[in-house]
Amino acid sequence: MSLFEPTSRGSSAVVAEQPAYTRLRGIARRLRIRLLAVNAAVIAFVCLVTFSLDDLAATSVAGAYTLGMLLLSLQAGTMTVSALWYDHACRRRCDPHADALHGTGTEPS
């Protein structure tokens, strides 16, 4: 269950139907889709290159580093950068809406 989905406690169904919650869930959904799309594309690229090049993944590129190691580094780097981007985007786009809904901030524009 997502953090932005309504729960069964109290009047949350009524609260969750408010436009502010709908907007917050929409923002979070778009951010998750972008995160998954970027990571899935890199994973698909690494798998495609690895399986289509057969033994070339073991080719030495720079000293002891092989092409396979560089592809895995690309994948790990992309996942790290996209996780940092997702955290920053949630903090910048979702947190102001959540704070305004809980009364601890001002309503974002």
C-alpha cells in the first residue's frame, strides 16, 4: 500500500478525496513513474548489451577494468543518481503539499 493511498481509519476516505490529496498523489505517482522508467531503461540497456555482446563483456577496457564492470558501474551510478533526484524532487514538490495539508506550512502554488 502506498503512503498516499487512503487507509481505513476514521474519515480518511473523505479526507483522501479532497483535491489537495489528489494533487499530492498525482505528483508522487509521476515522480515514481519517472524513477522507474529511468532505472528500467538502464537495466534493459545493460542486459541487452551484455547478452548481445557475449564474451565482449570480459574485454579489458582500462587496466583491470572490463566492459562488464563499466556497464555495472553505469547501472549503479544511474540508480544512485536517480535515487538522489527522487529524494530531492519529493522534498521539493511533495513535502510542501503535505506540510500544507497537515497545517505546518503554507499552501504551495
